[in-house]
Amino acid sequence: MSASYEYCRALHRRHGRSYYLATRLLPAWKRRHVHALYGFTRYTDDIVDQLETGRGGDAQHRARRLDGWTARFRAGLAGEPTGPDPILPAVLHTIAVFDLPLADFDAFLTSMRMDLTVREYQDYSDLLGYMEGSAAVIGTMMLPVLLAENRAGRPAADRLAAMREPARQLGLGFQLTNFIRDVAEDLQRDRVYLPQRDLDRFGVSRADLAADSAGPAVRELVRFEIDRAREHYRAAEPGIALLPPVSQRCIRLAATVYGGILVEIERNGYDVLSRRAVVPRRRRLTAVIQQLGRPA
């Protein structure tokens, strides 16, 4: 069990720098459960993404791997043997400790399967259908961990229900930020997450997105999507204020650092094609110091 949690922590540290930084503000007993959930979602995402970038396999192969991983996960939930696995012991333990809703995991796996075949989304409503499973439910998976006041406590059902929508909105804000930042990277995988209706509205083609730098139409599209992402962050804000202080510091830091990606895109003149927006280290450290100054 300890080795599994450590594996998830290392995976989180290696791939989720902004989130990992924020988790350092959590007590260790909470932190390891966040790492476990990150490990589960990251490993699943890697099945559909990493193989697609040249490390072997066509869509059918990726589908078989996803099927096998899903079957082992569900077997573990049913108490059946899963064989040696570096992630499952930690995530299954976390699910049991906090009685996490399994419907969130089903929705996540469904969206990951969509990435095997779906290459574009007609409008924002369609994209939200995908993001519900790929992002919103990650916020709600984390919620019982963040709301817990001690190792043994589970948050009251009415409190969980009240906080669910803000958690969803923060997940959506984080993911849309990713989609805005990673337009060029996603296009290399033959995916365009920004809705086709938005591209049409601003006169943007796939060829425009494949350019070395963003033209005026792409920049206006990016400006529009940034405004939309910030609507999700604003909708999440009332819920962040209701978290226990120690969790609130963590989530405010994550929101500040991740929202800072949008600021960097603005500083770059909305050009997301010529360079990947990264929040400078000094700004990340400033955000950490600000949150450390808050009472825990």
C-alpha cells in the first residue's frame, strides 16, 4: 500500500507540477489520497495519449489496453484479485476510505474512451459533455478528501451536495485552460478541443492552428476562450471559500497558478502556437508565500 501511494506521488510530481505544488500545502494524510486520484487519472489518460504519440499501437490496441485497465479497476472494486499493479492499491484504498462515488469514475473512463475516436467538438455544449467526465468529475472525486476534517471523518452528505457544483466548475476551468494552452500539442494528435462553432465564428481553420505563430483570428479566438475559462473560475470561487482552511489554501494556490497560465497567454499576445505558456517560477513562489500567510 505504501509503495503504491509513493508511486502515485512520484507520478504526480513528474507530470502535474502545478497541482503537485499545491498539494504541498495539505497535511500528509490528505496529500497521499490526492496523489492516488491523480495517479489513477494520469495513468488512464496516458493509455489513450502516449501511445498515440509514437510509442506503439493503433486505436484498437489502445482500446484493448483501456479495456484491460478498466476491467482490473472494476475487479478491484468488487474485491477480486487484480494482480500486481503500482496504482490500484492506493486508489482503491482512497475510494474505500472516503466512500467516493463510483459514478464519477465511470464518467471519467467514458470520456477517456471518447479520446480514442473523437477528434473535434461541434459546439461548447458538446465539449462540456466530454469535460464532464474528463474534468468536472475529477473536482468532485477530490471533494470528499478536501472537505474531510480528520483522517476518519467523512463530510456530511448535505455539505458534499452543496460543494459539488463549485468543484465541477473548477475542474472545467482547469481543463479549458489546458485546451487553450495546448492547441498546438493537441493538433499533433489530430485533436481540436476548441469547438468548431467557435473556430467558424472567428474564421479559424485547422491550417491556422497548425501555423508557427498565431494570426489575428486565432488570437481573437483565444481571447474569447480565456473569457469563458474565467467564467468557470468565478463560478468555483464561492465553494473555495467554504473549504476547511488547510484545503482552501491548497485549492487557492492551484487556482492562482493555473489561472496564471491564462495571464501568461495574455502576456504573449494570445499566441499559443509559437510557445507554450508557463507561469514563471518566481510567480509560483510568490503565490505559495501568499497562501502560506493564510491561517491553516
